[in-house]
Amino acid sequence: MAVLEKETEKLFYSIGEVAEMFDVNTSLIRFWEKEFDVITPSKNKKGNRLFTKKDIENFKLIFHFVKEKGYTLQGAKDKLKGGLKDSDQKNAEVIAKLKSIKQELLNLKDKL
């Protein structure tokens, strides 16, 4: 399941859930957490990362810039620090929605 198809009303997401949302390994989530200061998960008593909806939104933008647009990590950092245009945010949302629709259509096709 890629990029937030399931929009549940949770307060916190585990690193596994975040990795599943973006169809990436948990190691990439940990790496991006270290590289991008906009990702600030809290940790529970066991040390497990707990990501908020805001963290997920930031991951969505980072994923859009790095994986979909082909930016370097530094380019994505500069883009995030330089302020986003409304079009950047909307483009990321549209791509996520289109991927969701594509997945639903593929699921329907498989059922036929």
C-alpha cells in the first residue's frame, strides 16, 4: 500500500506502518529522519518511534521530491527549507490520490 491510501484517524504511527504507507524499508524511514529535521518522531518507553500526522505529511513531501521528482537529498532539503509553493503541495497530493485510484482499479481488475 503506497503513500497513505488508508486515511485512519490515528494519533501516532509506528515506523513499520509508515514504511508500509510509502512502500519502502524501515531503514529508509530512519535515514530520512536523520537527514531531514522536519521529521521529529517521539519515542515511547521502549524506544520505538511514534510518528504524527505532521511527520507523515512531511514524509509525503520528501517522498514526492526524492522518489517521484528525482531530487537529490540536498535538493529536497533546500526545497523544504525554502518554503513550498502551493503547487508543490497540491502536486504531491494529486500524485498520492492518483496512485490510490490506480491501486483500487488494479484491485478491481484482479477481482474480475
